Amino acid sequence: MDSSDLNAEMKKVEIWATQKKITEDSLNLLFNLGFCSMEALSCLTSEDLAKSKIPVGQVKLIVKAVKQTFSTDPVEAVQRRAEGATGGSTSQIQESATTDENSQDEDLLIREVLNNLQRGQQTTAGCRENTDETLQGTARNMRLLDDQVSLLRANALAPSTRRTYHTYLDTYLKFCCDHSIKPIPISYINLGRYIAFLSMRLQFSSIRNYLSVVRLLHLEVGLTNPVDNFHISRVLKGARRLLGDSSCQKLPITPIILMQILPQLDIKSPRDICFWAACLVAFFSFFRKSNLFPPSLKDFNPNIHLSRHNVSFSPNGVILHVHWSKTIQFRERSLSVPLPLILSSPLCPTQALLLLFRLCPSKNLKIPVFMFPTPGGCRLLSYDIFLSRLRECLGHLRIDHSKYSGHSFRRGGASFALECGLPHEIIQAQGDWRSDAYKKYIDTSLAYRQHLSTSLGEAIKKKF
């Protein structure tokens, strides 16, 4: 048995011990005695524990729990008890019955009982054959249902969420391994130590995220959430006070920055034309990068990522139809996002998309929107290519590109909409924000605040 199998077996024993109210010290002594799996535990007897250091009360509790968990089949037990009471097999009973002339009536009664038992055994054997077939069919059905349950559970989380949780899980398990701590169940003392470990490396908001996998691990095996503890709440409150609760947000891409990026592009390059169209769509749509850029052509899904059949042109511009997003996970609704037609403006997203589609025509509409032609065929503008080109342009402008990302376009578009005086509910709907979380993305810059101050001053002059 390799280490992973052994750990899995020991985890089952730990869960069993918790349910049977066996203390952690007693469990560790059982492990030292070699009872590290449920199979080994089924062989345990009171004699095995006689010379151990386990308290007497715990010994009795363990023996009782083993008997309850690994009880003998009741049919076999009855048969053994019957054989013990008769002192041998049925043939021996028949033999003794025929040789005893003084108890003839009793012999007849015994033979009748034995004949009834034999007929019952024959009937039971026939029933067992039918029962075995039924049980095999039931077992197959159960396996199919179990497979379906596994499939449903596997799809409870979005793929991106699963990847994030794997990162959290790897960090937690490595910490437990390095510090010889059992991952499940974890004591509140060791969980506090894990929070201290995270506080030396992460922001406070990230600590809460990393603890989510600890909560899930315990709930999965029927244990209580260890994070829901007074001691842990105090530790987290202290971490929040020392680290602060602010998040490091990327700066917004403004129309001024867009106009500065444009001269850095080669308008004869299909890749740069595709990049420019993506910039304008990202700015005016407030889309998240997960909608705009598939990781690769292999991972492209027309039901998730923006494809050409989601784009419709009209005299007023273009409309993008979205059926999946961070807030639309179960196809419960769709979202239609209009983009403007700005004639004679280099910042027109509609004209940029039309130019891109003419450069890279396709009869297949279920392909990514942002593709550009190359000598070897059309190539996908992935997020990595998009971000690399953005950093090149910002670097030429002597702008710190580390402070910008694809999310900067979403934030910049929403901030510019606020400067234009658009109502908050319109901005929230355009960006598909489910709650007031969008407010923290809007950049209320000094210029916007100055405009507000000037407006208030002019209103005072008019009224007073």
C-alpha cells in the first residue's frame, strides 16, 4: 500500500473514531498498534488492547464500537448457535435419534423438525439464486446512480473555480505536511497557525479565500466548519487590523490612454487590428476577460465565450448577446449588450469589428470573435497575446504596465460612464454586476470630484 492509499485508509479510521466518540490520544495509540485501516480494525479484539496504554473506559468503548461496526451476519450466527445447541450436524442428530429406542416419540419429533429445516434450506437456496441475480442488477443500477452523482458533484463548481480551489488545497496540504498536522479534523489551535502562516504571505481578502477549502474539506466528511470558531474569529480580526482590508486593483484604461495606444499600432497588421477591436469592445462592453478571450481554440466553447454568432450589427451599432458569464452560470437568462456606432472616430467599436470580420471572413459563425489571419490560417487572439501586446504599448508610452490588465478596460469603461453622468443602475446592468460590488471598480478620480465640486459651486451661485 502506497502512502496515498495509507493516508486515505487512516482518514476513514479517523472519521470512524470521531463518530464513535473515541479520543484523539486513543486513536493515535491504535495507529501505533498498526490498526491503520478499517480492514485491520475489523480484526481487533480486547486482548490486543490489554497491554496498551489506552484508558480502560476507552478500551471498552473501542471494543463496543468494533463489535457494532463489524457485526457478524445474523443468519450465520443463528446457524452456529443451532449447531452448538445440537452438538453437531443434522446427520449426527438423525444418527443419534435412530439409535435411541427409549425416546422414539422424541426421535419422530426431531426428524420432523429436521426435515422441515432441510426443506427450508432447499427453498432458501433457490431463493438465494434469484436474489443474487436481483442483487447484481441492483448493484449495477446503484453504480450507475453513483456515477451520475459523481458527475453532478463534479459540475457543482465552474472550471475556473475548481482550478482556484486546487491552488488553495495544495497550499493547505503542504502546510499540514510540513508541520506534521492532520488536515482533517484540524484543531482550532493548528488552524490559527495556518492563518498566521498565510498572513505572512497574502492580503487579508486572500486569507478568507484560502480558508474556504478548509471549510469544504470538513463539511464533505460530515464535520463542523472549523472556521466558525470564536478563537478563529479573533485571529482573523487581528489579521484584518494588521494587514488592512484593501485590495490591490488594477488602474483603469481611459479614453486618453486608448488614444495614446493607437499610434503604437501597425494598422497594416491584422494582429494589431484584431487587438484594437478587442480593446474597444472590452472598454465599451464592460465584459470580463472570461467572456472575451477563450484560453485556446481547444478550450473554446461557443456557449460560454463570445463567438461571431453572438454579434449582430444594426444601424445604431452592434449588439453582443451573452448566455453565460460569472453571474449567469446556469443559463437562467441572457444578456444583450449594445455597443455604439461612432462615425469618423478611431474609438468606434462597431467599425473596428466590421473591419476585423472583413480581414478574417468565415462562413462558420461559431468561432471566436477575435481571430486574425496569418499565412498559416486564422489564429486566435488569446488573453496572453492580448495582454502581451498591451504591455508593449504601455511600455513604449513609459506607463507602468504592471498596474494594468484586461480588467482595466472593464473598470475604465464603467468609470467613463460615470463621468458622463449615466445612472448607476445603467452602469450596473451594462457590466452585468449582480450587486453593488461594481461601485468599488468605478474610479472616482480627482478630475471627476473636481467636476462635482464645480457643479455644486455653480448651483450655489444660481440659487443664492
